[in-house]
Amino acid sequence: MITAVVGANWGDEGKGKITDRLAQDADYVVRFQGGSNAGHTIKNEWGKFALHLLPSGIFSKDAVSVIGNGVAVNAKILAEELKTLEDAGVEHSKLIVSDRAQVVMSYHMLLDAYEEERLAGKSFGSTKAGMAPCYSDKYAKIGFQVGELYADRETLMPRIENVCRIKNTLMEHLYHKPLLDPEEIYKEIKENAEILRPYVAHTSAVLHQALKDDKKILLEGQLGALKDTDHGIYPMVTSSSTLAGFGAIGAGVPPYAIQKIICVVKAYSSAVGAGAFVSELFGEEADELRRRGGDGGEFGATTGRPRRVGNFDAVATRYGCMMQGATEVALTVVDVLGYLDELKICVGYDVDGEIITDFPNTIQLEKAKPVYETMPGWKCDITGITKYEDLPKECRDYVERIEELIGVPVTMVSNGPARDELIFR
């Protein structure tokens, strides 16, 4: 059986913690899309970690960690992450990387940065991790799969020279930057090959055998539904599909095998980067929530950038759960809101004087103003509580109102950053 753990919103919902917790009972944990452009923050017995490429199940002693074919792999960043784990005493011998995953090259990161520089004030807020150029090359059929890194020079050089011919046109005439050298690219490919060599596998075959053996597989998504290339706030989206449905493609497993989809939802809203954000807060109100939020504040695990924060958006979250096909919801960072006298939930959008409750396309979204419903706060610290019925009534009312608005059962309530600070309903 396969369970997918995915995000309902803009990312940063707390998927890492939920995956880390559920991985303790899984046989395989698979990252199926994205790359090092976003991070999952994990806090457990080994310490606090910001993972970018590694599945959050890497801390499970028994589970095999899989980087699937849908992931864009930066070999050097992967090596840095593994070194961080080794330094902390975390064993990682069960890691495998798909031979069909795309490789992020140094020129992808350069092109990402150059394009953001060119766009200036109209940029997409990219993390400059090379995602858009890498995935663009994948679909233009000029990228390199992990398995291709081990080809001989006679096979690789014509392809490298073709890539350089294309990229150098941009480097010279659009960005006015130094040209790529085919020999340096070849050298980089061989360096990446050596870094990844211990982990390369036909991961789809491994996972299909695991299904035959009735093993438990956990799929881990990166970012959230509102950053999906097709169904998100286009064009301010990521460069891969963030939906559970893509898990079948990005991991190479049958779609019918995904039987449970856990959508991770934040008890308030947050986002990194540009794009429409209807319930966003500003000024001191935002600063206070940002300071208290998450574990150590609302700052991106990859970039360190301050996250934009806002009231809970039921319109966006209901849509995100719908697109993910959520069978249940894990509600995170509920503990953070204990300082508030009252809580606001965005229950509708005012678009040119018309109140709508269905999440619109980006053109309408940019004009939307929030319609709020107010609920009393619980004004106390809920960390340490292990039973749902022991939560303050106002807290339970808030959880149950969210459940009612999004139309999906809330089965987990997170009341702290650590793995075990999770209440099961």
C-alpha cells in the first residue's frame, strides 16, 4: 500500500515532520518531485535538520530512502546533506537514487540566477537552485539523467557540445555572461557520477517488487498544491507537479496503489516567494506571527528568507485538498496560535464586489479581498497535550471549523515541532 504526504497550500506546511513520524512504520520513503529549491525541517533525537533532497524518512532505521525519477538531483548538495547526517551520527546506507532522475548542472543554477537578475523587480522569487532551467531541459530533451552520467566520452561530448551551443547563445546575447566550456561540463558530469555512484538504482523496479511483497511505501511531496505547475497560482509556481497524482509518475509506481493521501495543512497561512496571497498579514501583526511561527520562526529552510504569513485561508485550503485528492488532513503548528485573543478564518473572497468560495484562476485571485469569520482564541500553551479531548474547547472548535470548511477529516493535530508532538484523532 502507498500513502502520499503532500501539501495543501504554498509549501512549508510541515510535511517533513509528518513524513518523519510516519516513516517509523514504513518500509520505503520516496521523494517524487522537486529538488533542492525547498527544505523540510525535521526535529528529532539527532537534532534539528533542514533537508532539501533527502526524503524525510532518512531518519528511520529500517526504511529504504528513495530519490525518485521525478526529482531534479544536485549531486553536490546531496553530498553536503549526507555529510551533515554523518556528522550527527545518522546512518544512511539504505539510500537509493533513480537512474532516471534529472541532474541539476552548475549552468542550470547560473541561468536561474541570471534570469532573476534580468527580470529584476518582476522576478519570480526563485531560490536560484536551477529548477526551471533543469526541468526546461528535461522537456526539451537536452537534460542528463543520472544513468547517463556513466556513458563514455564519445557518447557524452556531442550532447554536451549541443547544450553549450544553445546555452552560450543565451549567455552571450541575453545575459552578457561568460560562455560555457564543454570540457568543464564533461568534467562536472564525471564528478557528479562519482558522487552518486554508491546510490544509483532502478528505483521503479525496486518499488514494484516492494508492492508485490506487501511493503508499506510513503511518498513525500515538496511544496504544496498552490505551487503546482498546472493547478497552482501560475506563473508564480514551481517547475514540477506538487500533486499526489504525480507521485505515480515521479516514483514510477501504479496510480491505483496510492490508497491514502494525507494533505498537510497549516493552522495559519505562510508562503515564500512572490504570488497572490489573499489572507496575508502585514506590519506588527505579521512580525509577531512570524517570530512565533514554526520552530524558531517563519524563515525558509532553504533560503532563510522571511516567510509571508497570514490568517488561515479556507478557500485556498479546500481547493488544495481537492486537487491533492486528500483522504485526510494533518493540521500543523496549532500550538503557535495560543497567544491570540481571536482567530480569523478566510471563508470567501470578494472579487469586484462578488463573494466567491471557489478558488479562482490567478487573474481573479490578484483582485481578491478576504472575507473573514472570527473565532475566540484559547490563550494558553497546548504543547505537551497528548489527547485531543484534553485540548481547550476553543482550540477544538477551531480545528473542527477548519475540518468543516475544507470538507476533509482532520486526523492529526501537531502541537509542537518534535516528532512525537502529534495528536492522533
